[in-house]
Amino acid sequence: MKHVLYLAWKYLRFNRGKTLVLVGSISLILFLPAGLYVLVEQGGETLTARAQTTPLLLGPMGSAADIMLSSLYFKEPTLTPLTFDQVNRIRDIGLARGIPLHLRYTVEEQRIVGTTLDYFDFRQLGLAQGRKMSLLGECVLGAEAARALNVSVGQAVISTPAGAFDVAGTFPLKMPVVGILQHKGDADDQAVFVDLKTSWVIAGLAHGHMDVTRPDMEAGVLKREEDNVVANASVLSYTEITPDNVDSFHFHGDPDQFPVDAVIVVPQDRKSGILLRGRYQKETDVQMLVPLTVIQDLLDTVFVVRDYVVLAGVGVAGAAFVIMALVFALSIRLRQREIETIRKIGGARQRLRAILCTEIVIVVGAGIGLAALFTGIVSRFGNLLLHIVEM
């Protein structure tokens, strides 16, 4: 047996080009359906885990999947926002507490999440550095957001303008970084957290002005009347909120009508959640969603597509192995002179068969082993790979 292995290995080593092509082909044929299956399974587990920790979501009427993706994973919202009075309504019902989310803006590629301090307790987010935001204009970064933006506590980030043709009053806001969260391995790592009112400032619903009544601001005064001072164009809205100007910031309109994209609803208990869902069943402008149910429905569709792809991959693998068998058969025919020479020098027919079969076993075994190695890597680092692809 030792001699059989030696001769088979020497042949494969001498024809290393053909051997590598065959091993690589077999490994890819086996790895692609197996790797896809593992990736989809891990993605489903990640989606389900975050949905399981979110009891209920209140969102506008429209696609439930869009609400889930924006509220749980901080994708750009596409539906018309709710108004803040929906948060007050949940509080007044007395069966749950509501955690508002405003998700319309970004710092470069990182989503700005306007919310309240209740969100940190709800998601059990711990601080690695600094503190939570306590003043208007401050922000706290997720671990990956801090790395991507290359900032630390004490520095500042600037919100990204909504667009070149935005005339709705939004403007970039410079926000000091007062804290960085511990790495958690989910969407919170990518976010820039601010107070809900800070997100409204970015939206142009509040602003501050220079104190043009001061003598040193005379250059900015266009006209003075008895109890009124009219400023000229040199008096601009602030783009940074500091202890010196924070008192000048004020909101325009009724805050109850200000926008929020969704509300995380945390019932007091299971019965309260059921009662609350019943109250919203007949609503026509808002909807109460169970995230786990929505995600499972979405995953059912994904799993059906995955099963079809895997099934197609198995069919392709079967056809490929038939072609492999043909390649081996043709290879043996091309080696007839070599086989004949071995016979003439005393090689038995059984020994020749053993050598040829050993070559096939080595190639197929190496392909299976390599495919198993790739699948193991995907199983171990699948979430990281998905994260890199997403970025």
C-alpha cells in the first residue's frame, strides 16, 4: 500500500497543474452551496436575535419590512414619518413606554439616531469611554462608527447635508463627541446617537441666532425700531451648539407635530402588549408591528430562495462530477503507454487499478477537505464577511 501511495502522489505532483485545477474545481463545487447555506443561516440568526429583543414597533402605514430595516438596522427610512404625539399617546395609554427614533440624517456613512436615554438602557449599551449625551448638540458614537470616522471623545463630528438642493432649512451641525460605546456586534456599533431634539435641530426645526441687541453686533443690524431689531444677511444660524449660545436655540411650531420615524414600544408585560396591539388594529395612519413576526415572514421567503439556489447548486455539482469522471477516464486513456510500460516491468493489473483509484481518492479527498476548510472559515467569520461586504 505504501508503494501505491508513493506512485500516486508522485504522478499528481508531477502533473501539479492538472491536479490543482481538479482539486480547486471540486472544492468550489462543494463549497458554494454549503457556504451559501451557512451564510444565510447566520444572517437569519442575526436578524432574529435583534428582532427578539424588540417587543413592538409603532410605524407609519406602509411596508413592514422597510420599518423593520430602518428601525432595527438603521437603514435609510423611506416612509412618511410619524409625529411625536404618537409617543405621548403610548405614554398616556399607560400600558407601555415609547422610545422614539429619528433616522433621517447621517455623519458621512454612519446613521444619526435621534432618540432618548431610554434607548441605551433598553439595548443595554455600555460606555467604553466618556459619558452619555446630556446637552443639546452632543453625540455618542458606536464602536465601529468611532473607528470609521476616526474620532475620539473630545473631538467633534459634522452631520452630512441632506442634499445640494435642500431648501427646507436643514444645515450641517457640528456635534461634540462625549462618549463611545462598547463594541456589541450589531447595528448599534455603526450609529451616531444624539438626543431627539438634536436631530430636530439638524432638520431645521430649531435654530439659534446671534444676540444682535449687543453693541458689538451693530454691524449685523439692518434696521432698528422701537422694540424690534432687523438683522442683515451676515447674521447666520449657528452650526455649533455651545454653552454660550445654547439658550438662544428655540423650536418653531408644536413639538408634538415634529417627526419621528418609528417608536420602539416596550410593554409592561405580555398582557399589556396584547391589549396595546388590539387598540391599534383599526388605525389607518399608523401600525403596531411585532418585529419577530415580520422578520420570520421575511426570512421564510429568503430561505425558500436559498433552498432553490442550493438545490440548483447540487444539480450543477452532480453534472460537474460526471464531467470529472469523464476527465479521469480520458486521462487514463491518454496514459495507456505509461500503463503498458508498468505492466511490462511486472506491475500487476490490481496494482495498476489501486494506483489509479488512489490518485482519484487523493484528488477528491483534497477537494472535499478544502471545501470543508472554506465552509468552516465562513461559519466562523460569516458575520464579519457580511459586514465587510455591506460596507
